[in-house]
Amino acid sequence: MAVLLGIDTGGTYTDAVLFDPEAGVLAAAKALTRRYDLTLGIEESVRRVLEAHPGAQIELVSLSTTLATNALVEGQGSPICLLLIGYPPDALEQCGLGKAMGADPVVSIRGGHDAAGEEVQPLDLEAARGAVERYAPKVAAFAVSGYFSVRNPSHENLVRGLAREVGGLPVTCGHELTANLHASRRALTAALNARLVPVLGRLIEAVRGMMSRCAIQAPLMVVKGDRSLVSADFALEYPIETILSGPAASVVGSLYLSGETDACVVDMGGTTTDIALVAEGRPIVNREGATVGGWPTMVEAVQVYTFGLGGDSEVRMDPKEGLTVGPRRHIPLSLLAAEQAAGPAAPAPPLGIMGDLERQSRRRQAESHDGQFLVPTRPPGVHEGGLSTVQEAILARIASGPLARERIYGVSESAFLVDLELGRLVDRGFVGIAGFTPTDAAHVLDRQSSWSREAAVAGAFLAARLYGLLTRSAPPSPEELSRRVIDQVVLQSGRCVVGATLAEAYGLDLGEHQTLGRVFVDPALRPAQQEGTLFDVRLSLRRPLVAIGAPVSTYFPAVAESLHARLCVPAHAAVANAVGAVVGSVVQRVHVLISPQEAGEVFRVHQEQGVRDFRELEEAAAFAIDHARNLALELADRAGASEIQVRVDRDDRTALAGGDEFFLESRIEATAFGRPRLAHDLPGRNRRR
């Protein structure tokens, strides 16, 4: 039997499916994602499905993941250095570029081109060399962006070559990711790509290790955000294209499993809720670039609206905002305690997670960090760039396993400094925080029973006591607080659905119209609380809600009821992303621009090596079409495609002035597509078993 193996690695679970193109899902399994060692969850889930079909011959392994998306939503990633060529001084003030870079270094270098692709000033290679030599020991990757590099990337190419030679680190160039002219947004996309290279690298390394141990000899593919597939090596060059990989796979998988063609697809995981509208069986692809975690990237992707809300979201208590959930993920206390109790060296009471929770519960006064634990998310010594003395001390303190947050403050006399450095470790993915989450609330109310209810109740008590302290009111009982948390997740989930549909259908950003949301959306989602309002509000979603993901059964029946929508939770909904990972194809696009120069006497072709001029438009077009076709074919081959076909489209744009027609530009798009190569396509390769 020749089958495909689909894997989805999310922030909470890693899923695996064995899939037969004719018979569908043969076997499915879930395992917890261990961020400190992704191999554990991958290998556990894969071995379970292989044990269900021991004779299966694996022709393809395909991977989808939310790790890149989660990293952007949670503000995490590896330290990088951004090299800007020919940018104006205010570049960091645009598109949130300065905020995105944070404390990471940004170096401005003389050079660059204009809109015609002409050199504005010579490239200062010595300045670039100095920056690379200075920052290479401190960062994990470099990003390079020239001001008009999409019109002439020669300076970017030179700096990339130097950075690779001198620094020996991964380098991302802006012109490789987009043909868009918006310079600061292009620099942002390049920076985010560079920051994600180590994130995706660790995941692919883990999958390849599993394949080796399981004797699987087959191509490894990764789902891109536009739902197409690329080889793992290709994905490592452009990991930014895997943002929304998980959501894209979830849309494809949910359509396959549900049979729906017009729907609102909702994928709720541990960290995020992703929503996409589907019409006539096809998701909308955003050609302008996806916005994830508030960052306006230039990555073409399925039009997915991503919200920092999931079963494992942080429950926050604020005296002004009240009770709210997200956007950061916390490790559920119920899970943390259950894992520790099941471990090979489980501590005896009163030590361990439960011992700390019980000790904190006996205190007469609530402390701000009650119920919080720190968890190492990488093996000791595995990091990029330098760590401060306090950061090293924190990591050393928690190296042996989860530790109550209050126990780290002895590493410095300044609690403020400890919190600051801890926040940086969390942002860089070294440390995870465990605390009270909606998953714990569901355990308290017996809506879930996977892990430790005892820890969930203790966490709910501590959270309720802190909530009462902040609001200066009597603390609710653990059960009452848990009900409020579940209701809040239902409310915020409903807001997500309404917000996504309003944005897609009408271009209306609900976040910018909060009064509208309070007056019309929230009352519709909480009809029991409409007494005393001026309007009776009822919302009816005229498309079915197709809900997938492990937590949806807890929250989305109530969401669908409040929106008067039909709810569809298909079979295998919990592993829909892994199904979506194996039913895609390989697609690569190349864009080439032809622009007039010298009053229309010269036609310039802008390509990735630089520019080339022609005296005749048709001569320029013939060169551009041939170049685009060959490059698209090459990229599709590199991306792992077989049986490749190429389609080329030409769009000439003109304008009328004074009765005469003037040539403005010509845009050439070559699209190469094919099925992913399978094991039997590879010469000299034997399949598993």
C-alpha cells in the first residue's frame, strides 16, 4: 500500500495522519508538542500511525506548522541584524519596522538604486563588512534590504555574498520575497524571515531525524501560506512563506473532510484562532501580503484572519479591562502537573508543581506571580547570540525543570531587571510560562479530563484571589471564575468570527470601531445581557461554521448558537491540518517588470540579477517571458515538483494623453505548477520497508 504521511506541528499538539488518495484517512494520532525537543511529539504521533499500518510504504512526508505564525503572534524569534542599503533616516518609523526590530541591531549602509534601477550612489562594502564582523557573533541571521532593490537587486546580492562569506550565517534578501516597491514593508518582511530561519530549521531537523529512525526514505515537503507545497530545503531559505502554513493546511483539510464549498472555516488551537472564508470550494489568496501578529508582511498567503486566542491562552486580570484572554500562550497548569506526576522522577509532595500551588494557596496574601511557573523550552546551551548574566542565571535556575516564578528573583537584587530579562527570554523562545488557562477552566468544570483537575482547581483559586485583589471585590469561587473564563472565550471567539467576516466582506476593521462592537456585536453574542439596552440585536451568519482543532467542541457550539449558524465539526477535525498537508500541489510564481526609459526609446527588463535594456518592446518582452518561464521552471523543480507545467501571462499597461497612447509598463507573470515528487520518482531510492 502506497500512502502519504501528513504531520502538523502546532504550539500544543503535533498531529500525524496516514492518507491514501483514494481511501482517505487511514490512521490519525496526536501527541503533545514539546517545544524544548520537537522530535518527541513528532516521533510519538508518527509511530502511532505507523503501528496502525505496519506494511505502509511512505511515498511522501508533508509538514504543516503554526510555529512560524505563533512566533510572530507571540513576538518571538531569534536575534538578527538588519542591513538597510540606501534607506532614508525615517525608515524605522514606517510599518512598525523599528518596533519589530526591538533591541536587534539595524545598520544603514550607503548605496542603493532609484525607481528606474539606476545606481544612486556606490555601495559601501567596507561598512557592510564591518557590520557583519561586529554582529555575526551576536545574532542568528542577517536580513538585507535595498531601497529600490526590486528594480535592481545588485547591491543586495553583493551584501548577501559578503555576509555569507564573512559571517557564515543565513542571509535573507528583500527582493527574493516580494516584487512590491514599499521599501520599509519589504525590509520588515526580510527581517521577519531571517528571524524565523532557526525556528523552522529546528522543526525540519526534528522531522528528518524521525524519518531516519523510522527508516522512511521519501521527499519531505512543507506547506506554504498560500496552501502550495515546497521542499524542506526550499522552505528553509524562505521560512516567512510558511507563516499561515498551519491555517492554510487547515482550510484545505477542512474542505476535504467536511465537503463544504461555501463556509466560514475556524481553526482553534492552543495559541491562535484562524478564520478564513471559502467560496465555491476555494479560499481567497491575499496577493498584497498577509498581516500576522500585527505585522504587515508581503507574503502571499490564504486570506486568513489570525487572532491570539486559543485553549491555552493566558488568562489576564486587569482592573480596567476586566477579565480577558490572550494573546500569549501559557502552558496549562493541569498539563504541567500531569506531566510532572507521570515523569520518571516525579517529586514527592510537598515538592513539585502541586506542592508550590498548595503552598501559595495557604498564603494569606495574594502575590502577583502566584500560579505561574517557568519552563525551559530548549535544551541547555542551545541558543543563538549572547545572553546577559541575568539571563544565564535564570536559565541555570530552571535547567532541571519547571520552577515557580517567584523562585528566580534571587538571581539579582533588582526584581525589575529580572522581569525584564525574563521577558526577553520568553520573546526569544528560551522560556515558556505556565499559568491558569481556559484549558484549566474546562478541567475545573469537568468539560475536559485529559490532565490534572487538582492543579486546575488550585490555579483557578489563585487566579480568582488575584482577580479579587485587583478589582477590590470579593474573589469568585474557582468554579465561578472558570465559567467566566469559558464565557469570555466564547465571546472573544464570536468577536473573531464577526470581525473576520466584516473585514473580508466589507473591509471593516472591528478593532477600529470598538463602539460598534460594544453596541451591536457583544450584545448579539450575549443575548442574556441585553436587558436595559436600546436595541435588541441578533446576528445570523449565513454560512456554516466549519470548526476544527482540539478545543472547538468546548467553545464553538455556544458560538454557533449565538450567531444562529449551522456548526459542522467534521470527522478527523482534530487532525485536519495534517490532512491538508498532504493534499496540496507545488506552485511557484515569477514576476518580471518591463519599464520605459529615455522617453520611451528604451525598454528596461528588471530581473533578479539586475537590469537589461532593449530598443524594442517586443524584444524586451520575448526576453522577459523566456527568462520568467525558465526561472519559474527552475524554482518549481527546486521546490520539489514533478510533471511541471508553466503558464505565462503578460499585462501591458498604457495611458492616453492628448489623443496618443503611451506605454507605462508590462508585467510578466510565469506560474509553474506540478504534483510533489514521490519516493518512486527519485532514482536509486527505496521506500520504507
